[in-house]
Amino acid sequence: MSEKDALKMDYLIKNIQFGERIFRLKKVKNLDALVDQISDELFAEDERLPYWAELWPSAIGLSRFLMRNPALIKNKRVLELGVGLGLTSLVIQSLEPQTLLLTDYETEALQVTAENFLLNGFERPMVQLLDWRNPQLDGLYDCIVASDVLYEERFFRPLILLFKNFLAGDGRVIIAEPNRAIARKFFKMLKDFGFFYDFTIIPVVQDGKTIQVHNYVIKRKILKY
């Protein structure tokens, strides 16, 4: 067993409500204790930290946005990039996609998300380990969903190329982002690659602070002759 596989995690169950719908979420009880287990060697492996184990405001904002716009998901072929604890994944499943593939760079994230599906009465989901820089995917998707993935510039071009290669012609990319300054370059790059977007702001209160989560709906530009 590798050091990564040997990470010890204690969990608690948190109820999260959107309107009349309540989702039960198994989450890491003490994130600091989990981070303390990351050795220098493991961190050196692509700067790996357990970001997936935190319930980020962007995941909550994106979940609310999707619950208010179910037509973006219903009967669509959906790909999620970076599942985290699986909150957005649960919301997507509840909105009845045609297919749903959940992906993450971390095995633990996919395991916890699958457990959260069972906890909420869903069947075990389709999951796949995925590196955005070398995505091993088949087919096209009507909707590609992600939250809080724009925190490092080195990922911008690989993400956009993934969109170009795996988004259906009339499909949508939906990204939730807490208005980080670094993300502005990503949205400029999107335009250079032939995409356009609009966004909806959903405020999320966490730890006494209000985060303005920007939910972007991204589409290809249609050329007219």
C-alpha cells in the first residue's frame, strides 16, 4: 500500500438543503488533520493537496444554479470535472441527465462521491480518474460541468482544449468560480479559442463571509456566412 493510499480520514454527515430537496453529504471531519498527513514527497508529486476534501462555496453556488436551471442537465450527456465531495454530482443526478460521467484527479474523491450517491439512494455512478492535461475520454458531451478549477494558470489551456475536443457543437460548459483575479486570463483565452459566455452571480455565505460565486455558461461562437 502506498503512502497516498494509507491516508486516514474520519467523516461526518452533513445535510445540505436546496429548496425542498435535502442531500446528505459524507465529508471529511478534520481537513487540517488530513493535510498534516501529506508528506513532502507526496506534495512534490504535482503539488498534490486534498483540495477535494473541502466543501467549497463554488460547489454550493453551482448546485443552486443548476437546481434553478434544470433544463441545462435533464436528458443531457454530462461530464463533471473534479467532483470533490460530490455535492454537485448529486444535484446533477437528481436532475435526470441522460448519462453522467464523474471524473477527478484523486481516487479518494471518486470513492467518497460514490459513497455519497449510495447514501442518497442513487445507484453507484460511473467514475473515472482523469488528468485534464491528458484526458482519456470517448465521445462528446452536451454539458461539461466544473467548479473552482481555475486556481492555477497552468490548467487553463488544457481545460480549453478539453472543451474544444469533447463538447458537442451546441453544448454548454458550466463553470462556477469565486471571482478570483487569476481567472480573468482564462476567460480572455476562451474568447481567443472561439467561445463566448454569460454568467449569473449567486452569493454563498460560508464561515460568516459572503462569496460571490460566478456561474458561467460557455458556448461556442456560431459563425454566420
